[in-house]
Amino acid sequence: PRDEAAEQMKVMFVAAKRSLVDEHCNLLDNFGLMPALIDVDVFALGNAFEMRNQLLGVNDDVVRALIDVGATKSNINILKGNQALFVREFYTAGNDITEAVARRFGEDPKDVEVMKLDPGNALETMQETMTPVLEDIADEVRLSFDYFENQYEQEVAEAYFSGGSVLFPGVDHILGNLLGVPSRTW
């Protein structure tokens, strides 16, 4: 008799809208570039992290979360070593942070993007204004951590943040404190 459990395989299914892929390809074509590979952003981030690990000689089974806070969406990719075990995207992201600051200061969101580059005396007020949105992001990430930890009976040991919004001074520390895991910008 065959061992059916030994023949089981976990599969991750990913889909993308053709129009979105075509839009990206057309953008590259406008610059005279031809894509060699098209990948889902959350997996591209994981692949880049794997290359980083290879360059640094990191070869372990530590569970790490890659959290990318983009403009319109955030992605989370939980890896064990270099193997993706859980991915998710959610739609609380950088634009929500910008809009919160714009409301607080009565500014146009485009002007807030300039303020974010050089906050000057407004740094603390901007951080305070961003915190409720960062809490929403951390809540979504924590839900992902909880689901992962229940499914795999392993805890996330570290979090690595990327994306333009986490470059604002202090955002990575605020998110790390909210998640309660060692965190850094990557």
C-alpha cells in the first residue's frame, strides 16, 4: 500500500488580472524595455530576500515576516528560511497614512508627500497622526501572524519592513513595537 500522506503536497495558487500585467508590460515597452520575467510583488520581495540571505551567508530556518507597505496595498510574506509559507495582501497602506496627515494639517496629499521628505518641526505631530493608521496596519499583520502561528505552530521571530512609508522617521520602530517582534527596515 502507498503512503498517501507522503504523497501530499502543499500548493499555492496565484492569479493576476491580465489587464494589470499588460499595463505593466506597456509601461516598460514605452521605455524600450522588454520584461524577462513577471512575478507577483509579494513573491518578488521574497526572492530578493532570499538573494540577500545568500549574499550574507544566512542559511537557517528562522521564521521571518516581510512586510511591504506600498502606496495602495500592503503585503506580508512569512518565510521559514527561504521558503514562503504564508502570503497575504491587504489594503491599508501608505496613501491612508498620507491622507491622515493631509486631514490633520489641512494640506493636499501631494503637499504632504513633500512634507514627509522633510518634516522639520512637524515630525512628532506627523508621527502621532500616522499612529492610528499604523495601528490598523499592525492589526492586519498581527491577524496574519496569529493565523500562521495557529496553522504552523511556529512563531514569527523577526519582521522586515519595506516600502516608501516605512522610510518616514520612526515608522519602522512604531510598527515593530506594535507587533512585539524584533523589526528592521529592509
